Amino acid sequence: MYFLNNSNKMFFSFILFFSTLISISSNSWFGCWIGLEINLLSFIPLISSPSNLLASEAALKYFLTQSIASINFLFMILLKMTLLKNFNTDNFISITINSSLLMKMGSAPFHFWFPNIVEGLSWLNNFILMTWQKITPMILLSYYFNKNFLYLMIIFNIMIGAIGGLNQTSLRKLMAFSSINNLGWMIYSIMISENLWIFYFSMYSFLISIMCFIFFNLNMFFINQLFINNITPLIKLNLLINFLSLGGLPPFLGFLPKWIMINFLMMNEFYLLTFLFIMSSLIIIFFYIRIIYSCFMFNYFKMKWLKINLNNNFLWLMNFFSLISTLGMILSTFLFF
């Protein structure tokens, strides 16, 4: 039974990977829509679980929200291709197509489904949802976008992502709001150039993969588990490094893509946008430091019987990733400059 389940997961993972390639290599909007639909239908079996009601609920919510976005997207591309060729409605169509793609990737202000679904998923599925599932809508967004509308969406993303994470006790929801904030940075990067977006997305995926990897191995889902569980100072130090790197604090690796983005913003004289980007990053670093400070300071003697069995491979990998996070920025500075 386990092998059958595992082979199913492998099959749907392959289809998930393949559907993204269909969308981004298609030469028509209709082909892009087909790729998005295959992507949706392959991700649902990966996240649904008959033994977990929360996962099944998350799968249903995901299906409904993505279906609404898909219907909207299909309707608009059909209008664009057939009926409205000679009418001056490009502005309306571009905003509607952009809105449906933003809804697909869980961007603010269409983000209301995102934290709720994240709460019902495992760390591995969360990692897929926060990284791979954003590739197709992002690439399609770069083909046809309304610049003024996207600037407004960027401001929504960075502010909602920063403020929404302040009062969260769930680590999964915290990562979800962090993802929404980073989405603002990624939307701006893809408006500048695809290469810059690939670089930012790669850095973000690497950092979020470290966090998901650590939380998965420690079996942690809520902030108070960081205080109560008997975790060693070395693991706490690794969490500190990776949280600060994800927040974009120098000299960690997460600062490098944000530094490049801020350079672009300043060169193009987007001073207000630069200010908002920096302020949102400061808010995010604030609540990351608040969590880590509590994690270091609190010590529960009553829970010392609660042991987490960690193998050496996990510890070696975690230390290696943290070393890359710490030294990556310094090494890359020497390499590029």
C-alpha cells in the first residue's frame, strides 16, 4: 500500500513539474491555461489525504479558489482573442488577467485563501505551494501586465505580508505571510527583467527550503513549540541565522537579492516604493527577532522529557545550509565585485 501511495505521489509530482513547462513554453494563451489546469489537477492529489481532514479541507479550498481564477483567466483570454479585437478595452482585460494570475499565486489583495490552506498542509506541500506553484503565474504575468496596477499590488503585498505576520502564532501562517511579502519583491523583479526574477526566486526558494526542512525535521508547527521543546543551542543558533537571512538582514545571503532590487529602485527614482520595501523588511525582521529572542530566553524545565531524536545527517545539513546563509553574501560580494 505504501509503495502504491508513493508511486502515485511520484506520478503526480512529475505531472506537476511537466505542467509548468507546458505553460511557460506555450505560444498561445489557451495553451497556458491548459498548463495551469493540469498543474491544479496534479497538485490536489499531492495535498489531499484521506486520514487528515485539514489536508482534505485545504485541497477543496485550493480547488475552489484556483477554479475561480482559472474561469476568470479563460473568459478574459477568449474575449481578447475573439470578440474585443477592435475595441479599446486593453486596460480592463490586462487588469482582469493580472488579477486572476495574482489570485492563482496567492498575492494580496487576493490572498485570503493562502494562509488558511497553508495551515492544513505538511511542510513539504507548503514548500511546493510557496515556491513551485508561483512559477507559472509569474511567467504568464510577465507576458502581459498593467504597470500601474502591478505597482499598487506590490504595495499591497509588501504591507499586508509584513503586518499580517505580526500577530501569528502558527509557523505555517508566518511563512505564508513572509511568502506574500516576498511576492511583492518578486513581482517588481519580473517587471525589471526575467534574469533578476530567476535570481531572486532561486534565493528565496533556497531560504524557504531551509526553514521548511528544519521545521519538518523538528516536527514544529507553532511558535510556542520553539520555547517548550528541548532543542539544543546549536539548533537555536541555526534558526536565528536562517530567520534573519529570510528577513533580508545583512550580512546574510537573503540580503543580496534585496540589495540588488533596492539599487534598481533607487536608480529609477522610486523613492516611495524603496521606503515601503525597506519598512516592510524591518517589520518582518522585528517579528523574526522577537520569536528567536523568546526562543533563546525561555527555558521550560518541566518539559525536559520531551526529546527530539535527530540524526547526524540532519544536523550536518542544517549546519551546512546555515554556513551558506552566513557566508554566501560575503563570498558573492567578492566574486561579483
